[in-house]
Amino acid sequence: MRFYTKTTIGRFTLDLFFCLVVFLAGQEQCYSIPKINPELIKTESIHFYDHPMDADHILEVSPPTTKNTQQEFCAFDRPTLSAIQINESNIVWYNSASHGNPLAPNSLLIDNSTYYAAQLLDGTESKQRLAISVILHAPSTPTTSSNVQVFAIGQNPTVGDLEVEPINVVWYNTALEGKVLDFDTPLQNGRQYFAAQVSSTCESTNRLMVTVKINGPSDLKINKSVSNKHPMIGEKVVLTITVENEGLSNFNDIVIKEQLDPGFGYVNAKTSQGNFDATNKVWSLSSLQAKATAVLNLEVEAMPNGSYSSNSLIETSFPADKNSQNNSAEITLEPSCITIYNEFTPNDDGKNDYFRIDCIETFPESELQIFNRYGALVYQQKAYQNDWRGLANVSGTIGKGNPLPTGTYFYILKTDGLSENKTGWLFLRKD
């Protein structure tokens, strides 16, 4: 029997043949080996054969091949070495290009790692190994602003109503494995739902858990009032907007848009709850509990020109208010053109001889009262027609029909269409 060895001597590799002499039928011929310094000899392998050897009989195993030397997988699938595509079947895996220890086929792949495959034929491995790099795709876990999401029973909420970011998710009924839920699956009170983000064909390895709470009927209602529906031009009034949660469940993330016509000049705002954006005229409430009320007071000024309608609208809420019939409230002002001049000179010069009130004719049921500085009534007239020339028509310190002296007086104007009396002072000058 002969054996073959590949031996390195210094920088040279020699193929050396040896023989074993077996005395059977005849004498076996052997080749002599030159003397070589043993320290220069490095033997890589020895193979035994039962027949004469030449170069054509040396077994060389080719390395395996693949369609792609960079292969991508989903981390969610927990892929192993056996998932890597190799064209050949008999493969030994390593973690290095040479030497190293073999890896089990069920070893889990590691992201951004390189694995080396050797082909095995008839007990012999290929000397060269095929390198394959591995990338594992793992989308991030979805997020939400609330892990406990509340709905009203009348909303008939479904899986598609659950709030989550991003929106490209798959919902499951369990944290691991489990059943994929359709978006039209009805939600159940007290149940947990689990969302995995989907990117391309991969899912996030971890899932977001959302707990669902379904309460009884819920409804948001908005009301609006004004302190004076008939203000004078330039007069300030207060718009009061009230939002009520008439249901049995809480509302979150309520946004109310206030629409003011050009006839309103914004002054300031005060809220019992939430924040008011004066620039965009938006009232935001983070939450409103069942049976609770929130109030916004808007102080505005009646401007000289423009329309005078103001509408308050619930734009959004969570959950969405299914009853939108009471989600808006509008009020329209009817500003008065009344202008009261606080000085007149009843000296019969034909100029400013009468106490004038602009637009008083539009209030036929009005009543004007004039008081002196001591609080005594000196003039009183219903349906005033801008005809007072400074004469007293009420007997007192000054007799009825006599002219009043120069001085400061005070007025009260009562009008049928105004919610409040108009009061102020005037100066009567005789010279």
C-alpha cells in the first residue's frame, strides 16, 4: 500500500511518495527519499491509497457556490445557518476563513456577520471557504401616546381605531406568535392588543401592547353666550364658550376652533382648563372627564367695520365624538351705532346747542335721565329725540323750565334693545 503526502520545504512544496513493502507474490519497488532537514518540513495532509498515485489521482474539493454573497433576513423569523442559500448540499459552516471550529446548522444568525462555508465530499472538505455576509432587518417597535385607549360603546370601535405610530402595523392578539387581527375586528373591553411594525416584508421583533377600555355612551356638547349682544362700537364684550362632557367616558386631545369675523378685535382669553392659542384661535384640552365642564372666556372689542359672527367648533377629539349635532355654537352681535357726545353749548348760537346722541332714533323706547353733581335728577325724557337744550324739566334747586348752569352732569340712557344702560358724564357750557 502506498501513501501520498504534500510537504512544504522552506518556500517549496513537494509531492512525496512512499511505499509499504508487502511480501505477497513478489517484491514491491519503492522510491528513495532524499535526506532533508526535518526542521524545514511541514506536512499538511496524508492520504492513503491502495494503488499507484500520480497527479491526476489527487482529490481537490471545490468550495461551495451561492446566488448571493450578501443575504438579508428578517430578525423576527430568528433565521439560522440553514436558512442561508447555498447551491450545494453538504456544507460545513465556520466563523472564520481558515481554521476555526465548525458551527451547528441551527446556530442563530447575527446581524452584520460573515459566515464561511466549506463543501464536504467523501469525507474531504474544500480548502477554500465561501464567505457570505448576513444582514438582519428589525423594524423598531411601534409607539403610541396612550397605552390605555378609551372608547365609547356607541362608537363600535374596531382594531383600525387604535392609535399607533407609524400606521403600517400588524395587530395580534398575543405578545408572541398569536393570530393576526383584521382592522375591522371589534374591540373588546379590557383586552390587550399587540402591534408589530412592518417594513418591507419584515416585522419588529417586539410588539406594542395597548389596553382597550370601552365606556358607556359619550358625547361632547358646546355652548356659547355673550355678555352684551348689542355693544357700542369700540365697546368690549366677553364671549363665553362652554364644553361639556355629557357622557360616561373621558375624552382626550380635544381641539376647539374659534372663528371670529373681522368685526371682532381680540383682546385676551382666560380658560378654566387647557390652553388657548391666540394666533390661531385654537383651544386645546388634553382631557375632559365624564360629566365635567371646561370654560373659555374671550374678551373682544366691537370694531367699526365688518361682520359680527363668532362660531366655536369641536374639530377633533379622542375618541371621536359620534354625535356631531351639538359640536358647534354660533353667536352674532348687533353692535349699536349709538354715540353719546359729552359736551354741548346751549347758547343759541346755532352751533352745538343740543345734547346729541347718534342713532337714538333706532331705540324708540329709550329713556334719558340727567343728574347734577349732587345726584339730583334735573331732566328726564322718554323716546329722546336729540332736543334737550339744557333746561330742567324736573323741579328741584332749579325750577322746571329754567336753564341749568354751566357744569358737569351725569346721564343714564336706558334703551329697549341694549342689555345694559349707557352711563357717563357730560359738560354743559353756557358761554
